[in-house]
Amino acid sequence: MGATAVPQLLTMTILLLQNIYKVDTISPDEMSERLRCEQSTGVDGHKNSFLWTVRRDPPAYLFGTIHVPYSRVWDYIPESTKQAFEDSHNIFFELDLTDPYTISALTNCQMLPHGENLSDVLPESLYLRLKRHLDYVKLMIPSWMTADQRGRGLYADYLFNAIAGNWERKRPVWVMLMVNSLTESDVKSRGVPVLDLFLAQEAKRLNKRTGAIEQVDEQCIPLNGLNFTQVLFALNQTLWQHEILRSGLSGSTYTTEDLIRHYNCGDLNSVIFSQETTQVPKFINATVGSYDFNTAENIDDYFRRELIYKRNFRMASRVRDLLDTYPQRSFFFAFGAGHFLGNHTVIEILQNDGFEIEHVSPDQDIRKMRRQWRKENKDTDDVSSPRVISDDQKRKNRNKDKERKRRKKKRRREQNNEDRERERQFNDLWVRLDKISPEPTTTPAVEDVDTPVTIATTPYLSQSIYFIYMANGVSCRLLLHPIILIFSVLTSYLSWTLH
């Protein structure tokens, strides 16, 4: 082949690919990226985004995230998404991962009650298998670590403790999730904030208002809701899968690398992202025997219902309430991508509530979209060019207005009831402190200054401190304030002596 034939062949190839992908210009790097995505994920090579916009002014955005290091995906996130984040003043996440209380509550909900250990509740054979697997992981982590992790000062024991620390005190269902995350690809991804946390930190840095759409117990309770038989099956099945993977007889269905590749390629495939959103493995697989199929199916259905569908309805309801309550504010909602893909999604529920939602392609200019909406709204309101609205559309608009007014009244009524209930509880508490007859107690004599007055032996003091704690949320430090503590003790003592 002649020297001039190669460039001509390359040019013809690029022109042919341009025609296939229907683009005017395309760089070799971008073409290579598209071909790689098409080969590895099966998508058609056109990059997609995980951003949707609620058609309103100011706009609201819905963005699908994944729980992987932000540095692995940030360069692939379209500029339209980054612009939407920058333009929005109120940023909401599933949970506020920058709040120490959230982290503390998440940790506490994982622990076994009454000081129990895992060895107390698991069958001995299962416990020993689990311990052997964790010993294997601890041994392998040094070889799994990347040069970048070592360069940032991370070491193997730290990574192991960050993932598996205090594992003997955790509930079996959380140990199952831990085992599922103790893989080579997951260990390599540790040490960098995940995408959700990075966005939360950026929002704080940019002085944006941040909030959480869910509470910790709403994520914890469903996981702790499996019965003990189901939990044992789930842990045993997960451990078995990883033992097979460790032996080299089988490969993992989806790894973190697979997830990152699909996300960066904009593959809106609901299967892989719904599994990532629930953070639990699929139990119906090739390793499940026919006699265990029903159990595996019930667990999969339970997690799909509790961790996807029910949460979707709850999250959509709270998004709707925020949009209805604050029509003049801009919002950016960042939830796991699985909540926007598949069936009964947050998007579908909001659309059924009357919101117009559009998918934003990577090359769209969101500010231009907003100007276009304003122009369309102005044209609609322009008396000189009235828009003909059908009777059916008028009826639908009236129904939407009625429904939104009904929701606002309901919220206002619920808020008033909550305010009255809080006031009633406040008044009732102090009535009880004054009127309850003292029961026989073992309260020490006043002269016995060496014996401490304890909450257990002084019912009035117990109720006083209970009120102070409940009135101030999780700020237990207020109990140590001298004035409050002295006031509580005096109130309890006077109530006791008067009776």
C-alpha cells in the first residue's frame, strides 16, 4: 500500500463513522472513546447523561450518582450537569454525609443490640468461614492497593479497618454488605471521596444550601427488617459467592470497574445501577439451588420493594413538596442513579403528579433551555397572541391546581398539628413534674454527699433531663451546661420535698 493510501483510508474511515454517528465533526480521541464504550457496554456509542430537568422557572434538576470515587467519573460528567449544579442554590442528597450525626447514626444502626457479638448469633461453621475469608482479605489488601493509594499515605491495615473495623459487633445483614464490598476493585477505589460526598463538600464550599431527602432510619430499618432465617441465607450465599470467586472458579457478575465504565459511557441500563443503588448482591444466580430459589426470590423482591420502590415514592413525595412549597427557588437533587431508571422511578412518579420532566443531553445548553422556556411562557401569557386551550386541557389544569392546593392545605394542617403536639408535650411534661406522686425510691439522703444522685434513683431528674435532651436534638453536650444541670437538680429536689 502506498504512502498516501494510509491517510486517505483513515480519512474515509472517519467520514464513514461520522455518517454512522450523525455528527459534523469528531476528534479521533472522541471517536476512540465511543468505540470503546460501544464494545464494552453495548451502547450505540452516543454518550448520554444522568441529568433530568423539571420544567419550571427557576428550574430544578435530578441527577443520578453512583457511590464510587468522584475522580473516576468527574471528567466524564457533561458540562451541562456541572452547570446545573453551579446554577442551583439548594442541593439535596439522599442523606447528609457531611453531618457527623448522620455518620454516627449509620454506625449505630449496624450494631448488634445488648452488647452481643457476631459469634453469639451465627452458627459456628458460618462464623468460622466468615473469619477465614476476612483473614484472607486482610492478607491480600497490600497486593490490591494502588501506587496512588500508597503515595497518599494509605496503608493496608487502615484500609481493612475502614471497611471491616469492628465487624464482630455488627448485625449479620451489615456484615453481608461488608463482605460484598471487600473485593480487589473496591479496595482500589478507597481513599477518595465518593461522588455524592464530593458534591456535598463542593456545595458547602460554594455556600449553597444543602439538605437530605431521607432520614437515617429510613435506610437502616428496611435492611434490619429481614428475619433471621433470611439474613443467614443472605450472608451464607454472599460468602459462598466470594469463596468461589477467591478460588478462581468464577468471575464477579459486576465489579466496580464495570459500574464506572457503564456510568462514564452514559449507559442508561437500569439493571447494573439498581443493584448499585441497593448496595446488596443479587441472590438469584447460578449458585442457587432449586430448593433455595424461593428464599432467594423473596429476599430479592424484599430489597427491590423496600430499597427501591418504597424509597422512590417517599423521595418523589418530598421532592414534590419542596417544589410546591418553594416555587421561586432552584433545586439540584442528587440521588443514586437507580432511583431514576427502571420501573416506578422518581421521575415517573413526579410526572404522574403533573410535573414536566425532560432528559438533558450532554451537549444541551441548560441556560439556553431556560431562556427558551421563559420565551414560551411569555408567548403563552401574551394577550395579543392567545393560545387556544382545549376544554380537556383546561379541565386537567384545573385538576392540577386543585390537587396542589389540597396538598398545601394538608401540609399546613399537619404542620399546625405538629406544632400543637409539641406545645402539648411541653406543657404536659412540666405538669407531670409538678403533680406526679413520688414512688418509693432509693434516693440517698441529702447529708450523704459522697453518694452520687443517679438518674435511675431520681424519677423527676430523669424526666427533666429527658426533656432537655429531646428539646435539643442530639446535642447531648447541653446536659453538661452548669446552669441547666443545676436547674434540673433543684427542680427535681423541690418536687420531691414538696411531695
